[in-house]
Amino acid sequence: MSDSREDAQVVNRAMEAGKMYFKDKYDLNVEFTRHKFNPPDLGTDVGLYGHLTEDTDTEVFLLINYETFEVVTVGVPEELIE
């Protein structure tokens, strides 16, 4: 990713896809507060970090491919998904 406007668009799309994923899969409402792109030699993924909308102390994580918007890895406290 080279253009900052393009980066921002990709991050916004990834965040929307991530929010939908948490809602559809776990019935959780989340807010992402920061992101980090993986180095290009490690793939086309962006890490999204945030928390539950209703509980800012409960953190969540999502690694999503920014070309396909497919979820690669998800991190959520176990007690919320049982």
C-alpha cells in the first residue's frame, strides 16, 4: 500500500467487514480503534484492534486480508463465544 488515501479506504472497508463478521458470527458489536498493516513480504493482511461497543475494557482483534476482506484470524475472549 502506498497512497495514504487508498490506505484509509482499505482500512475503512476492512473495519466495516470486521464489524459485520463479529455481529454475524458472535452477535457482538465492536469498535475498532487502531490498525496495523503487515509488511508486504508477509502477506496482504491488516490487523484491526478494538473493543466491544458496550464494554471498552473487553478487547478484540481481527486479522483480515485487505484484498479479499476475508477474516484470517480472530481474537475474542473465550467466555463471549461459548
